[in-house]
Amino acid sequence: MRTFSFYVLAAALFGILLPITPIRAQTLQPIITFTANPQSVTQGGSSTLNWQTQYATSCTASGGWTGSLSTNGAQSVTVSTTTSYTLVCMGSGGSATSTISITIATTTPTPTPTPSPIPTPTPTPPPAPNPTIPLCEISRTLKVGARGDDVKCLQRYLNWAGFRIALIGSGSPGNETTYFGNLTRQAVMRWQEANRAEVLTPLGLPNGTGVFGMASFNAYVRIVRIALGVGS
């Protein structure tokens, strides 16, 4: 430590210079400002240590880092586990110590979504043979203008098969007639085109005719036999 001598002019008293008792100057202990940015990292992440000092002439690192350091500076560190870093600085007024800890941030894993079970489809049972399917005896060609019980049976079959003669009134299900009119003709045409391979193709016809002849009757017989489960 330095010693300074001070002298006071005592001219007012003696007109001469007199020495006074030397005063020893005060020395100050080092001051450390020590930070980490960030102070919490993920495992294997990095953080920067920053330090600034006053009244220090040298610094030394210990703990998570080592070596001699300047009195002011910055250093990047890689952190695998929670680690404490200590900085000790020396000066004419003594020493000072500062420690800072860098922690490992805990992360909550994203839960794996549980897949929803795929519902097992309920198989649709095959339709049971309809015991009420109309069984018609048709021995002639039926067309517009024809009358008879065979016409009424044909209308009942067309309604049963989904080719409705009419939705309400004459020709509707339960109200079939013995007359082969235009509504019956249109229903026969739709049925023929729905069974094109058996009714129209063999005759080379592109569209239904609305005339229920032998080819139509033979197709009707095969369809009824299949519906009744007695083969084709």
C-alpha cells in the first residue's frame, strides 16, 4: 500500500513549513458483477458468462470452468448438467468471489396421441328371399292395350322389383290393374334397361321397348328363381 505525506503551510503561525503526520490512503475490496445469459438452457445448450470488476487486478475461474481470466470479459460455455461457475478476483484491497449457476430446463414431452380404434363394420346380411314375389304365368306378348290377369300380375312384379307403375292411385303397389297402359309400358322399359344383358343385348336392341315378350319373360323367370333361391 502507498503512503502519501502531506505538508501544510503554517505561515499563519510560524511563517515556516512544518511536516504533519502522514495519512495512509484507504484501499477498496474488489467488486464483481457476474451474469449468465441465459441462466437456463436445454441439455447441451450454450450460455454466455459476462463479468465486470472494480478494484481488481486479476481473476481466476473455478467450478464449471477454470483458468486465469481478465478483470472484464465474456465467455461462452456448453452446459450438459446444472453447473455452478465461480469467479474469484484479487486486488490491493483483498479478494471477492461470485458464483452463478446455469440450470438445465426441463421439457415436457409431447404425449403421443392414442389412435382411435377403427370400428368394425357390421356386415349387411343378404336379403332373404321374398315369399310374396309375384309368380306370373305369361304365355303371350304383353303391350299397350292388353288386358287380363297376366297384366295385373306383371304390374305386381314390377312394383315388387322397384319399377313402380305409379306411386299412388291405379297401378301403385296394392292397386294394380288388369290394363297395360302407358305407365306399365314405361315401367317395363326401365326394367328391361336394368336387365339389358339378358333382355336387350341378345336382341341387338339399344333401349327398352316397353313390350314384354318372350325374351323379357325368360329373363323374368331367371330373376324370380334366383330371388327364391332355387338357382338360375
